[in-house]
Amino acid sequence: MLTFLPVLLILFLAGLIFALYWSEQGRRYAWLISVFGLLITWIGLFSLHWFRLPEAVFPAWRPYEPLTADQIIFRWDDNGWVYAVNLVGLLLAVVLTAPVRFKYNSNPLSWSSAMVFTAVGLLSILSGSPLALAISWTLLDVIEVVYVMLIIRDYRFRREVLTSFALRIFSVGLLISVIILARQPGLGFTFANVLPADLPLLILAVILRLGVLPLNLRYEKELPLQNGLTSLMRITGQISGLALLAKLPASVAVGEEASWIYVIILLLIFYASVMWLLSENEIAGRTFWGLSFSGLAILSALQGKAPFSTVWGVAIICWGGMIYLFTVRSQRLRLLMAMALLSFSGLPFTVLSSGWQTVASNTGLTILTSIIWLVMGAGFIRHIFSERESSKSFEPYIVTTYTLGLVVLLAAAWVSVGLGLQNGLQTGIWWGSIPVFGFLAFSGQKFFRGKSPANISNSRAVWVQNLIQKLIGLMSGFLQFNWLYAILRLVFHLVQAIIRFLTVLFEGEGGVLWSVLLLVLLISIFSGSQ
């Protein structure tokens, strides 16, 4: 059971912090204990790169035909280690930056909740078999829906909570259906024997796991600590889905007959990147940030490079975590975010340099990836320079720990990708990344000097802008699935009306006569057929 040692340590720390919350004396030390406990766990995870823990296998768990049951396996591998280091690094960053959110009710209860979500998310990352992954997904979904239902008291939003929960449970059902349909007699179903025909269903399961469909769920705005706990919950859910892609063999890719999947994924990525750029703030665009990089990870899997899709998950955790937690602004802190932008740009030997090789298999895809990358980076810069609280309103030690929290995410990305991923830091496609970085550096410099780009004023540009906004509005309306809910309600009310009519017909006045008439009619039909 040593495989679960980091998970158990985080759960133990969560229980300890929860207990300290109920003691007036304990609350004074809860933050300090949380920081040191998570720091020790995070540093310990780095040692697992050289000293791997043994895998945990639960064979013969089924009482009937135990030898043919699919195994439940949890193990550490390179991709799982990378995800674990960054996910625990995000948890540590959330706690380190918590003092700036004390007035928003950031307290030991929220820290212990974040620890529980992270620990259960680690189970998805460590899953070494499809059945273990299905169990981990279900556990994470149940914990999240229970937490949200306890927080949200308004019954108007509870339908959205259950709808989102149902979609994620449906993703578990898709994974189980693949396990049943694709399993080989006597061998079961493992990640190693996934076939190209299984890939579309698995990718659909991953998309449903991302928590981005349906779009614009109102209940998410009711959750507390949007920049801290809620953002960690969303990132953990997305990484639990992308963990499936990282476990697929590199030889699995969709054929040319399924090229329509490429088109749909590319449209979703482009739509998400534009919406991220146009979003009101980083929290409003959080869904689109995750959807864009998750789409790039899915695109990698479609081209037979699923094990290398981990780098896009790192982008969701680290750069997403940094922009979500970046609620205190100063020129020095913006310089730190500029270093994040350098890592994010995809320049040779930076964190996302290997990302070019996973999606840009030809010149056309390289150009398209450059455009997407440029739009995402422009949105990143725009949100960095939006107005927030000044660092001067906080004590120096709070600003110091806040800065350390952002540095943790930056360091986790560089070290984990450099050590854990094969060819993680490489040249990439330099002729695609250098122009992107040049444009982003120029835009960042203009913003840094307080010179925002000029507003679009000519009528032709305004016409194009309005057209783009209308197209985006149509796509957003489609992805919100309100039309699907209307159709389902119509079908439900139609079936309900038919059942009500039959009930009145057979159980109301004269219902016995109708029953006898129907019985006589059936007897005459069967007698005639004989």
C-alpha cells in the first residue's frame, strides 16, 4: 500500500487541519502546518522520480469468475509523476496565497477541502487500469457533487448541479462500455490493448470529464473562493480526464475515415481560444482556458501521440493556476508573470516546446497552432494587466508568501517537464514559436508601459467584429445544450400526457368496460390468427 503514501499523507493533513479549525488555538497554526505539511509532501514527490513506489494490485476482486475479472491497478509512471508534482504544487500554491483571500473567507475548512479534492484527483492519475480509473472518476464526482450540494442552497441552481454531475457519470459509463465491448476473452481490457476503434468513445468520455459542457453554468458563480478552491476543483477534474489520454499507447490513432473528428476538435479549440481572449476576466474565461488546452491534448491523442499530451495538462495546471491566483498586482509580480509567459510561449527548450511536436504534424497545422497559441497568449496578457488589488495594501510577509506560491507553480512546470517527460525540453518548431513570442513580447511591453492597443474604429473592422461576436454567440448557444434540454422536456411531457390519458381511460369511470373490450379484442385477434 506504499503506492498511496502521498495520497494518505494529504488526507491525513486534511483531517488534521479540519480538526484544528474547531479549536481557537488550533486555527492560529493551521496555515503554518498546512504549508509545511504540503511542502514536505511536494518535495517527497520529486524523490519518486528516482525511487518509485511499488504498484498496488487488487486481483480476483470479483467473487464469481475471479480469474477473468479486470484487475484494479494503481501505479506510478512518468506521466503520472509529472501530473502529481504539478497538482500538489498547485495545492501548495493555493495555501501559500491564501492570506490574500482571508477577507473572502479563505480558512482551514477550504484548505482541507482542497486537500481532499487533490488527494482523490491523484487516484485518477495513479490508475493503472481502466477499471481503477472508472472507480477514481466516480469517487471524485460523488465528493464534488456532495460538496456543491452542501454549499448551494438555492434550488434554482441544483438542477444544473445534477445535470453536470449526470454528464460526468455518463463519461464513466462510456469508459465502462469500452471495457465491456473491447475486452478480450481471458485477458480483460487494459490501456495497452486499446484499439483505434475504441478511441472516439474514450475521447468523448474525456470531453465530458472536463466539466465544460454545458457551458456557462450559473451555479459555479455561487461557489466560494473562485480564485482558489473552486479553480483547483475545476483543474483537478480536467486533469483526471486528461490522465486517460496519457495512459494510451503511442501507436493508437484515428484513421482518415474519422477526419471529421479533427475538424470538430479544431473548431472547439479555436472557439475556446477566442472566448478566452474576449472573456471579462480570468475566472469568466476559466472554462475556455481548460477547453483550449484539453483540445490540444485530444488532438495529440488523435494523431497517435497520446503519451506526450501530458505537457498540455501541465499548461492547464501551472499557467492556469498562476493566472487564477494572480489577484494581487504590482510591477514586480507582473515581471514574474512575464517569465510564465516566456515558459508558455513554446520557444525552444521551454516547457511547452515539446507541445509543437504533438499537434503540428504538417505546415498547415503548425500555422493553425501558432494562431491559437497567439490568441491564448494575448488573452493571458490581457488578464495580467487588468485592474486588481495592489500589493501595497498587504503586509510584506503576505506578499512574500504570495510570490512564493506563484514561484512554486513556475518551478513545478520546468522541473517536472525537464525530468519526467521524454524529450520534454527540446527545440520544437522554432519558426512557429519565435514569431508568436515576438508578438506576445511586443504586446506585453505595450501593456507594461500603459499603452493599450488602439480601439477599432473603422466601420469595416466593426462589421467584422460584430460578425465574429454573432458567430461566437451561436456556437455558445449550441454548446450550452439548452436546445437539447427543451427537446427532452418536450418528449417527457408528451410521454407524460400519453400515460395520463391511458390512466384515465383504464382507471377512470368506465375503465373496466374498456379493459374488457380490449381483452375481447385481443382474444379475437389471436383466435383469428390461429
